[in-house]
Amino acid sequence: MILVVGATGQVGSLVVRRLRAEGEQVRAMVRDRRAAVDLAATGAELVVADLGRPETLDAALDGVTAVVATANAMAPIRRGDSAALVDAGYGELVGRAARAGVSRFVLASVPVTPLDDSVPVARTKRRTERLLAESGMSWLSLRMPPFTEVWLALVGSEIPLRGEERATLSRSYPTLRRFRRLTGRTVERRGVMLVPGPANARQAFLSVHDAAAALAAAVRPGTGEGAVDLGGPEVLSWTDVARIFERVLGRRVRVVSQPARGYAVLARVLAPVAPSLAGVMGLNRLLATSESDWDSTATAQHLGLGPLRRVEDVLREKVALRVR
């Protein structure tokens, strides 16, 4: 039995579907059964548990041989969720998984950056990796770069969200929705991409669908141990992405760079009143100060992944959805 933590999220739900399509027994960890009817329809078993309620985790882990953990506090669905709560919850999850006899633990993580200690999401990932290294379990942490369907939406387009079930940026959190109403279509309406950091910063953009396939594949112990980087099939600058948007949309698109210090200030100001948006600002700060300009072809091959989705292919597929 494979337990998927964060099963109602964008990546987690895709992991559930992928594993079920491969015939695996899957237990989806949810906080509300009513919000996971589509996952139950795949044949996944639903278990009500919560990282914020450690006493619920033992039942979720009962009989489980592998865990795939994708949960994060970037865009919480429920008020009261926080990076601190998720951080503590992961500590409990790792410890209880080891005691329950789980043999394999797979973590969806982020690349290492100089700001890891000051950005909550990255700080939690590093702490969880350390706990896994000490746990005695077989484990693999996939450190993944910006997701195509998430970050190409965050820089000002609604196109990457088309056809995406349970998209992170489509959650009902009010502050996040207001933010998206203001910034969600600047590429289509004004030909402007608002990007974190310099226009020439390079990222190995990875489709959420390829990320889910990698996480599902990683439950097999022979696919690796420890923490590894996994990126998409190409490394692009924001200027390169703007050129792709131009080809897809048939209009000029210019890049407007936003400095990292601005995101740092916004994250601090928003944290007490709008934690979801503060989390987004923190991730923008990470991107504004780092690159994922690495070739992880060998990692993808080791995981047995097929051809990975290029940014232009993703956008053209999304644009085509409009006429269906």
C-alpha cells in the first residue's frame, strides 16, 4: 500500500492517478472525504488524516510500505494552515513512518538555494531531508525546479492553468484569488511578463505531470537514494519563455523583472494576514536569487521516465483547449 500525503493538491492528485493507472494500491490522505470524490473514483482508498493533527497519522500509515509526500503550505485551503504547522507535521510523519515499518519514503522537494534558511517552504524541505537521512528508511527526495503549469501562470498568464485539475493557483483562498485577478492575464492582455529576478536567469522548467510521474516511479527502491535534482528537458531564461509566448500567442511579449528584495519585504508584511500569498512571495524570492540550470537527464533515465514535456509543447496544448 502506498500512502500519498498531499493527495488533494495539484501534484499529489496526479501522483494518485498515476499510481492507480499502474495498478498500485493507493491510500490518499485527505482532510475531507467530500473534497476527494474524484480520487475515490480512481479506486484509491481515502483516509482522513492531517499533518496538523499528529494523532491521526498512525492510522493513515497502518499497513503502508511506501509514502509519497507532496504536501506544502504554499497556498493553503484552510485558514490556520501555516509553514510552521507543515514543518512540525513532516517531523511527525517521518518519525511515525519509520516506527510503522514503512520501507520507502519519497519527498517532493525544491532545489538548494542560498536562501533556504529564510524561506519557510525550502527550510521545511531541508529539515525533512535531514530527518529522512537519519530515519533508517530507504528514501529519495526529488528536488524539482519551477513547475511549468504553475510558474508560467504566476508570471501573468491563465493559459497554463487550462485543463488542470486541482491547480494550486485556482484554490479558493480569498487573498490568492484577488492576487490572481490582478496579475493573472498580463501576458494575454498587455504582453507583459512579471518575472522574479533578472530576465536572463535560467530554469529547467518541469511539467507537473512529469513531476508526478517521477514521484510515482520513485517509490521503487532501485530508483535511487538520498536527494537528487530533477529538471525538465530544457533550460530556459525568462527571455526565452517570453519568445515562446510570442510564438504561441502571435503577439509581442516583454519581460519586466522584479527584484528579490521586494518579494522579501512583501513576504514579511503579508505573513501575519495572508500566509498563502506570503508563501508565494517567498518562492518568488527564491527564484529571483537562484537558477536551476542543470542537466538531470541521467536522473530522469534512472527513474524510467519517457520524453519530458517542453514548455512550448505545454503552452500549445493549453491554447488548443480553448477551441474544444
